[in-house]
Amino acid sequence: MNQKLIVSSALASVLALGLMGQASAQDKPKEKCFGIAKAGQNDCANLSGSHSCAGQSKADMATDEWKYVPKGTCKDMKGLSADEAKAKLKKA
């Protein structure tokens, strides 16, 4: 009986550690990156206010549409910050 308890506890610990590893990978800081979302793949409402939900973008790489990306990677994807996207929309 005691051996069963030890084995059960060890198994529960291993499973808990595995779940903690997944949670920390998802908790990495993210940022909004504008102008990189393909049609229907935006993460939420756009800057122009024409829709208020994810997956409703109509065009690829629209300046007012955004996706969450790992912090620090937006510029590498040739994306824009929120301020840059707003400025670009005002010029258009």
C-alpha cells in the first residue's frame, strides 16, 4: 500500500512539472504587430473600427489589422507598432 502511494505521488509530480513547462512557454511576453496579418487571421478589432473581432480582416497585410507576436519580433516581420500604424493610416 505504501509503495502504491509513493508511485502515485511520483507520477503526479512528473505530470505537474510537464504542465508547468507548457504554461511558462505560453506566458512569454507578446506585443501587437500591425500590418502582418493575412485576411481572416487577425487577432481582434482593427484600428479603423470596421470590425470588432478576430478573423474578420478582409485583406492581407492591412495596416490597421494586427496579430500578437513574441515581444521583439515585430520589426523582423516588417510590422508596425500601434503608433506607427495610426500615423500611416492618417497619411492615407
